[in-house]
Amino acid sequence: MKRTKTFRRMLGIFRPHWQRCLLILLAIIMMIVLGTISPVLIGMIFDRVFPRKDLALLTLLVLALIALPIVTGLISIARDYLDVSVGQEVMYDLRMRLYTHLQRLSLRFYTTERTGEILTRLSNDVNGVRDVVLQTFSKVVSNGITVLSVLIIMLSLNPLLTLCCLALAPLFLWLSQYVGKIYRTMSSQRQQAMAAVTTHLEQTLNVSGVLLIKSFGHQQTEIERFTAISKQLKTVEIRQTMIARWFLLSLHIFFAAVPALIYYIGGRQVIGGTLTPGVLVAFTALQGNLFPALRELLNVHIEIQGVLALFERLFAYLDLPLEITARPYAKTLGKAEGSVSFRHVDFSYHPDSPTLTDVDFTLSPGQLVALVGPSGAGKTTITYLLQRLYDVTRGTVEIDGHDVRDVTPESLARQIGVVTQEAYLLHTTMRENIAYGNRDAIDEEIVAVARAAQIHERILELPDGYDTLVGPRGYLLSGGEKQRIAIARVLLKNPRIWR
């Protein structure tokens, strides 16, 4: 049931591109029709041209045989373009849906989910969607139509030989389903192993991670950890590959044995005079089209299992509920005065472990307040609730008398400026890091807030001034300098409430 639902949702992703998908289908049908004409023409050469010694018909048939691959090739190029364009647009749509949804998820999600897992689904999993268009979809449609059309022609030529070709097909259909289930499980395990590798790399190959590892002398420990994770990925990928290879080997043996049987049975009919050589040649040529298509059709069942596992991982993220959303009647919060009230607020990160209990206070506009207390007392949590990064369990948080849940998240964010203990800078220029506080700011405004934060002179000392890249996590700057950039950023935003 779950697999059927996933398959339907997967098809829904392609619905906006149905017109080009229809053109792809038309191109596939045309290529298949043209591909089945060649064996028939070859049969005509044996049965009509040679006995009658008809040179005119021979010339016409030869010209047709030359023209067919040219026309087929041109159609193939058009189909490839459609495949790529649809595949890229579907990847773009899915990537944007996923990224947009991730941006709307609450902070709770990011405190529990591994960063490497998130990155893997946004990159590797989304990129895997391309295979649905370029490989799986095309294989299902083209090979399915090929098998059907070729079987009809083969039955019209010789039903007995056709039945001989299909005698062992049910066995391989069952085998493909059995192997497909195993392959699906292995595909899911491979994605999880890749996420573990990505997570480890993301944690250990950045400035902060390298400083931590070197400070404690744990280079060898991290190498050993990465070795263990990489071995797990290696093992899973080898098993996944070998399962597919064994299945393909069994198909290869089958598709090699059956043609030999056809030559024997058909040869006896030709010798007995019940079958013409031209029909046998045409039949064996059609058989050459049937078996590769049937093999791909059987094998694509295995690929579909991997595709379904891929989409299940993507849909798992897209189905995550939004914890922080605007209420239907939410209003836009205008320029705030800056009054803040916590009214009998309770909050807990976990149901059985309360973090805040009956917190009640009011801050006046312009008032400077310091929250003090031991680690874990809830100081940071109070600021999170003010920004509505989490929703209170009980009570209300108000700005100028407005419950923060009754205003739009965007307008609430405009009222609050944040300078964290560990300032986070983007891997871009000094100018763009400061301008993050106001995208519409002009250079004079950026310089003014940099002067106010006492970082202007330091910026001018850098090689490219305000156009200098700060590096990953701002490693070119000291901790204090990063704080000043963060202060300049908030000054440019000019909020009513600072934290």
C-alpha cells in the first residue's frame, strides 16, 4: 500500500510536464515502429527479391534500410533533449520544494537531524530523480511497447516459435520481483551510509572541526571513524552491485539459450518446407529486438524499487509537519515600540523535562535587561520563544501586546535583531555579510554601520577591502571581529528589539 502511494505521488511530480512527456512517448513509439520495419524488409529481400531477381525492389528496400537508421537517429536526438529538459526541470522543482519546506521547519528539526543527512537528500537523492526520466521511465515505456509490438508481429509469423521464446518468461518475472525487493532494501541502506559519510565530512572538514580535532590530538581517531563508515558504504555498494550482476547473468544465460532453440526448431520447419527462410530470418531478427527489450523490462523492475526507496526518503522530509506557522488571521506587525511580555509561560523541549515554568515578566521599550543564571536555566530558550523559533507550551509571549503567534513570522523577524555568542558569517564578501541585515542598503549605509561597530578600519586593511571573502565561517577574522561584523549587520537592520 505504501509503495503504491509513493508511486502515485512520484507520477504527480511529472504532471506539470505532461505535454513533453507525451512527446517523449510519441518519439519512443516512432522509434519502435521504425525498428520493427527493418526485420520485415530483410525478410522481403529473402522471400521476394532473391526468388524473383527483382533489382528495382532490391534497390528500394536497400534505400529504405539506409534511411531508417538516419530517421531513427534524428528522432533519438529529439527524444534525448526532451528527456534531459524534463529531468532537469523535475529536479529543479523537487529541489526547490524540498529546500523551501526545510526553510520553514522549526529549529527543533535542525537540533535533532544530522546536517549530512539533510545535505544528502538535497543533493544525492534529488539528483537521483534524473534517472527516473533518463533511464527508468524511458525503459519502461520503450521496452514495454517494443515487447508488445514485436510479440504481435512474431505471433503473426509463427505462433509455435513465439511460444518457445516465452516458455521461461514467468520464471524470470518471479525472479525479478524477488531480487527487486532485496535491491530496494540495499538501495535504502546505501543512501543511509552515504548520509553518514557526508555527515562525518561536514563535521570534520571545516575550520571549527579541524581546530577541535587538532586541539585534542584526535586526528587518528577521526581517521578510524571515517574508515569504519567508509567500509560500511563500500560493503553495501558491493552487495547492491553484485545482486544486480547475478540477476543479469541469469538473464544472459536464458537469452543465449533460447535463440539456439529457435534456430533448431525453425531450421527443422524450413527443411520440412513449412517455413520459408525469409520468415525465419525475419523472426530471428525480431527475436533480437525482443530479448534485449524483455531483459531491460525485467531489470527495470529492480531499478523501480531503488527509485521508490529514493522518493520515500524525499517524501519523508516533504511530509514533515510545520511546527511554526502563521495563523489564518495573523496580522503584519508594524514598527514595534519594543514592549516585551512573557505571561505565565511554560515550555519544554521534551514532555517529561520542563525547561521553563510559569515565567512572567514585562520589559519596557528602551529597557536594557540581562538574563543571568546557571547553564541550562533557560536563558537562551527565552530568546528563542521571543523570536518564535519555538512555540510556548502554555501562556503567551507578547510584543506591544500582540501574541507572537498572532502575527506573521516575517513581520516578527523584522522587529528583532540577533547577535549570537558565536557569530555566524556566510562564505562571501564583507559587504554582503553586513548587507544581510538589509538587502537594499547602499554602500554609504554599509560603511556607516561598519564605522559604528568599529570594524571599518579593519576591513580596509584586508586585501580587497569590503570585497574580501571572509572564508568558511569567517575564518579570516578573529572572534571579536566576527562579533563586530554581526553587530554591524544588525545595526543595518535597525530592529526595535535586540538580543
